[in-house]
Amino acid sequence: DADVTQTPRNRITKTGKRIMLECSQTKGHDRMYWYRQDPGLGLRLIYYSFDVKDINKGEISDGYSVSRQAQAKFSLSLESAIPNQTALYFCATSDPLEGDYEQYFGPGTRLTVT
Amino acid sequence: RKEVEQDPGPFNVPEGATVAFNCTYSNSASQSFFWYRQDCRKEPKLLMSVYSSGNEDGRFTAQLNRASQYISLLIRDSKLSDSATYLCVVNMDNNNDMRFGAGTRLTVKP
């Protein structure tokens, strides 16, 4: 079984709809992240969480919110989706005690907003 | 100027070739550097960290030049399975502010 899972894997939604992307991990890591990837732009950090009580905005948090329901779960919400939020979304985890800050990514959620 | 810049490629090389990618970063205070590999429609995975003294892992060699603020990845004896996008990643503040380059696409052909 994968260590970091994301649901759904693909989603098509309409402008103005609320949508939630979910991430679960079995690695026991405290740190979790949400990124979006757009062609030609690389991955950009949306939000990150160092533990259940610690949530931080990333580079591009406008239009997004997150919830850290438990150590293992970190969800990303689009309150009112817009077409330029069409992207590939990745969740990731890391453990600073592992030294190199390696991030472990989920398989991604492909979101299309029409 | 982008915080992390890479040549997008694509690099098309024959099997057995040696290929090198460069990446420049803007924050001189950056402490940690990485190369990730991303296959088409898949998640990124760590290929190797980049240490100040340079490091090698089999056919892959990574180097860091702090004075010029760039890192490089050299792949020797390219295999078909090396075809992927290679992402340069810089830890901007030695915490968890990781910035990703847009990636360099490599295609190795028979």
C-alpha cells in the first residue's frame, strides 16, 4: 500500500463549486504539504502543516484553505473553484529527523475547473 | 528573476550519452539542495541530495557551486529508463520552504 494517498485522483468541477481534496499518510510524519503543479511553473506550495495545531500559508494560498484533522490527514479545500485553479495537486510529507528534508509525495489529484 | 531556474529542455540524447543539467537559485542563504525525478503523470521522487563537496550515486553526479549559485546533475551512460523530468529543488531557509524549479525534460532514445 502507498504511504501517501490522495483522493480523488481526478475531478472535474464547475466554477463556483466547493471542492475538497484529501490526503492521508501512513509514514507517521508530522509535516504535511499541499502543492500545485502547472506546466512551465513547477510545483508551488499552497499550505503546510508542521503538526496538527500548526498550519502555515505557502507561496500561493489565496483561494484555498486547509484542515489538519489528525497527524495522518491533511485536506485542501477550494471554497469557490475558478478555472485558473485547474492543475495537478500533490500532497507531501516529511520528517525533519530524517535530516535531508526529503519529501514524500502522493500520486496527485488532477483537478479541472470548467 | 525566478527563485529556482532550470533549462526546460527537452534534452533528447541517445542511449549511452552523457548529459548535464544546470539549475540556478536566487537566495544566497539557501542551505539544502536536491534533485527530484518525475515520470510523466507521476509524483516527484527524490533522486539525490546535493552536498557542498559534490556527490555521486552510480551514474549520477551532483555538484553545488555556492559562489555562482548553481547546482548541476550529470548523468553518465544514459539508459532508456532515465527518460523523465528532473526537478531542481532548493530549501530556501533550511526549514521547509522548498522551492521547485519547473523541471528539465530528458528523453533517452535507442
